[in-house]
Amino acid sequence: MGRERRRHRRVPVDWPAVVKHTDGGIVAEMENIGANGAFIRCEKPLRPKERFMLHIMAPDHSTLSARVEVAWLQVHCDEKDIPPCGMGVRFTRAPGSVRQFIKYFVAQHYEKKKPTVD
């Protein structure tokens, strides 16, 4: 993505997700999530600015659904998926309960990296 422009922290996850768009659906994996967006690992990302419904299967929780927009793409990856192919998305419409769950989850799982002392 180049220079980091996020205003909200993200935490790593490995959650199944389904991208529902006009051409059908894509089964994907969510790699990280934050209050305003997420990175979705998938072989064929959609185009920037494309909007779709995202269904997230968070563990120990019912399916979370939100309307999202593609913010950026990562399409240059090698056969080992390094860096992972996929798309960064921003949440455009999400119910309050979904936003609350995400904020709570991030707050509980975010660990600040402490500087090491030599």
C-alpha cells in the first residue's frame, strides 16, 4: 500500500469472509480488521471504488455484515502469496452493533510494540 495512511489501528485475524457483488460471490479470508476497514485476502480482488456487501465469519459470533468500498489493491504477489493478494476495504455502511463489535475486538487484541532496550 505504500506509505501508511490509516488513522485507526488494525489487528491481525484469520476469519473467513464472503464478498457479495453484482457478479456473484467470492469466498475470501480476512487478514486484518480495524474500526474503519480491513484487508481481504483473495485471488481476484475487485476494482478500486467498487462497493459490495461483506459478510464476515468472526469466531464465537454471528456473521457480521457491512457495506464496504475497495480502497486499494495488492495484486503483485508471488506463488507463495507474499505479500498476500487481495484488497483493502473501508466500511461505508455497517450497523452500530457491527461497529461496536469491531471496536471492542480491536481494543482487546491490539498490542503496542514496546521498544527494546539494549
